[in-house]
Amino acid sequence: MTTTRTTSYLTSFCSLALALLAAPLPAQAADADTATGHAIAMHGAPKYSEGFSHFDYVNPDAPKGGTLRMAVVANGYDSFNPFVIRGVAAAGVSSYLYDTLLESSDDEPFSAYGLIAESLETPEDRSYVIFNLREEARFQDGEPITAEDVRFSFETLTTEGHPFYRNYYADVTEVTVEDEHRVRFDFGDTNNRELPLILGQMPILPAHYWDGREFGRNGLKPPVGSGPYRIGSFEAGRSITYKRVDDYWARDIGSRKGRFNFNEIRYDYYSDDTVALEAFKAGSFDFRIESSAKNWATSYNGDKFDNNTIVTEAIEHQRPAGMQAFVLNTRKSMFSDPRVREALSYGFDFEWANKNLFYGQYTRTESFFENSELASTGLPEGRELEILEQYRDQLPEDVFTEDYQPPVIEGKNGLRQNLRKALQLLKEAGYDIRDGKMVNTDNGQPLAFEVLLHQKNFERIVLPFKDNLARLGIDVSVRLVDTNQYVQRVRQFDYDVITQVLPQSDSPGNEQREYWHSSNVDVNGSRNYMGVNDPVVDQLVSKVIQAPDREELVHRVRALDRVLLHGHYVIPQWYLPRDRIAYWGYLERPDMTPKNGIDIDNWWIQP
């Protein structure tokens, strides 16, 4: 399952000639063992029964009205198309303009409930799924949402869209329109139990609107959607306002009730986070998630905070933290040897940074699935060990003999000791210090690389790392670029090292191909940022996708996690199991916070 907070941008579509689409086929009879339901869970049964009125974590009586003002720290946008690799889409486009077949709940590992689809049918082996669409479902121009729109969306996203979709839906073998409101997806020879749920995440696009339009070059022409908001006013690259659709077709459906309560949502763009913070405190926008420990410790004070004109809260959540790390691009020759990658990790002093820069707020990340039961710990045993034993002759011995822990620097001589370990690893990899520089003894090339940033406040983390490695004769440079340039360079893998967040859900599945599979090493725009190209990882990814139940999923994910960690593709940084939020006191939120944490779309403004 992909995570909605970080992957909602990664869809795309352009026009396909309707003449190329096959004519609808007669309806096919469902198999005898097919189950029909209002919802589906990855494992087990959905929490909410048929006809449920609303999710537990929303206020179904929340008043509608007012304007929510938000800030985006970036150098603008140049597109209303969040579904292609080209350009930078405006904040909020994918989540506010487009509805999906199903809607996931935030208080379950992975269950999805009918939205555009009133019900779905799938057999026990989940070898296909049929979505039955609601007759009342409408696009914002009043046209009905049909099965033909669903097929159009799938074919466009997987052929013209972001490469994420080709990986996400790779196991779909056929799409059949059975009648105007019934569409079937067949999955071929696969045990991919997640496919019915992730197909439900697909944004549904209006085929009639894009017929004859070259959507891939849409630019800043507001498109037609089906969601709770439409694009209102905007100033290209500087601001955008979404207006709530008064006659929104899904407003009383259980998976939508109590949500999207603001009449307008406005995003203003700021090029500097310090300026944005001061603008927030001056009342220029209403809600802020604070990512800086220093700001949280030092900047939220004064009369407005003392009298709760502005409220600050650190709210616990139970969602997986994923991995925030220095990502090493193994496509570059200097990072091809895992011993070199491991050596560099000994130069990062998290303990110093946490004490001196972060006010002790963070915890070191030790897993790609941090803050969840999916994280590997200790030495492999039981079922996890059985899985890994199949690949023993292809894996480094330390996968079986060493508990992965990122290097720790303790005491006044801790850094010196760690740099000695780094030097030993580098010598084993064929490097040595000559004339004060770390060089490859075979070709004389110095060990040097660049860290690419787009946030200036990250320089304070990178510069001490640079200084520590300089003591080994390693030349590290730091380049700060604007957000748009950063996005384009990351999409093209044009970097040595970046700081990246690799988010995870509580139910990993098909999106793991996008992160780790060798088929994505050279696919621009994929999330295989490290360039992982390992047949064992490929096979473990397949096992994760095909896990038959929750218990087996946990074992398979832990095995994958362990192999990735011992590959030393990243230098882990830190995580925070809380959402640090600040908001003006006229905003209100539901009493219950779901396990996935705060969602502003469940809030409202006091009348």
C-alpha cells in the first residue's frame, strides 16, 4: 500500500483516442466463490460494517464554512497535472480534485471502503476484482462516472503516467468493461492479494473531457475532477485556492461524511521556511506542521501561545516512520562497494546533532520500517530465518550474524574510534590516504562526492558530517538548489547523495517494487533512489507482495528490511513518533486521532 501523505502526487494521465478502446463486452457471470461487499481488508475483515455512517475519527456534525489558509515552502508550481513526471504540480491537486474507487480508513492497517464503487466482488484467491460503480457518482461538470472512465484512467496512468503506476499495477493482465457501471480487472498468474485494494486507490479521470486534449502538456488549465473541491482562483506559482463543491455527489457517503469542511482551502508559496514561520505567527495562514526541532524548541513562544490564541501540540501517532536518511546513489562508481558506503556512515555523528541541534527530540532510525512491528530486530530467527536461508549463498554473512545498528559515537574519543573503523573498511575496499587525500589505489581517483540539498536548514546537519569525513581525506561538497531544480535532478538520478524520506505504510505491498526492484534502476522518476540492483531483493519484494496473511507479511518484510540494511544503501538519520502541529485557536479538530495521525481534512472552523 502506498502512503497517501507522500505519494498522492505520483499519478499521471494524458488523452487516449477512444477509438483505440475495445467495445464493451457482455457482462460475465461471477464465479461461485466470489464474495461481494461494501469494503475489503488486506487481511481479516474490515472494521466498519455495511451502511456505516462515518469513520470514528471524524465529527459527522462538523460545520461547513470558512477558509483554511496553508503554506507551501517551495519555489512555486507550473502544472495542475500531478500525474506525470513533467513539471511541478500545485499542492493539493490530486487529493482535492479527484475521487477514487475506494477510500482507505486511517484507523486500520489497510482496509478500503466504497467511494465511487458502491461494492466490489472478488474470489477467495483474489485473482480478479469487479467494481460496481454508484449510479449517482458524477464529475464536476455533471457527467456520470462510468466503467469506461475507469478503464480510460487505468490505461492512461499505466502507459502515459508516472512510472510509479506501471509498477504498482504491473500484475493486472486485462480490464473489461462489463456494462456502464461495472468493470472487471483480471490479475493473471499471481498471488498479489493487495491488487483489489490498490486499484481502489486509482484516481478516476474523465475520458470525455480529455478526448482530443493533450493532457501531458496541460500546464495551468484547470481540469475537471470528481472530488470535493475544484480549482478557484490562482496566481501561477504563488498561490492557489480550492473551492468546495456545494453539490458534491459523495458528501453523505460514510467514507466522506464529516470531512472536507472548509468552504475554501488556499495555499500560499514561500521560498524560505523562516519567512513562512513568521508569516504563520503574524496570522497569514492557519495551520503548520513543524519539521524543525530548533523551531519547535525556540520559536513558539510569546503572548499568543500563552493565551492559546495559537495552539501547539505534539500528538502521538502509530504510523510507520519509514526511513529518513542520507541516500547514496550506487549508480555512481564511488558508491558501488558496500564497504565504502558503510565506512561513510561512521562519519555521521547523530548523538552530537541530536544534543546540539535537535534539543534531544529525535530517536535514531534503525529500520526502513521504523516505528512498526515490521522492523527487523536482533538476529534473524524462526520464520524470518527460514526465508533468508533460501538466499544464504547470495547474502553477506553479517545478515545472519550481526544485528544491524547504525554507528553510535559515544564519549570524547568516540568519533576517533569510528573514523578508525571507517579507515579500515576503506582500506579493505582498495582505498588509502595519499598526500592527505583518500584515493583509490587502483586508479588514483580521490574519494569525493556532493550532497545535494534544497533546504538551507539542512546545511547545519551536513557540514559537521563533511568536516568529519575531511579528517579521512574525503572531499565532500554541498550544493543548495531551488526546489524545482532539486525535483528534476532527483527524478533523473543526477546526484551523489541526497537526504530523502522513504515513507512506509502498515501494509507494504506493490509500491515496494518502486523503491527496491532492479527494473526501476534506470527508470527516471522511480523511487529507487539508491539504485538497488540485487536479485535477492527482487525476490523478497515479490514475496512481500504475495504474502498470504498478516503473520507471513511481517516475516517477509523483516527479511527484506534486514537485507536492505546490510546493503548499506543509506546512512540512517532520525524519526519522531509525534506530529508537531501549531494552529490558530479558531480551528477545531475531532476528539479522536487515528493511528495514522493528524489529518487537516477532518478539521473545521468554529462558526
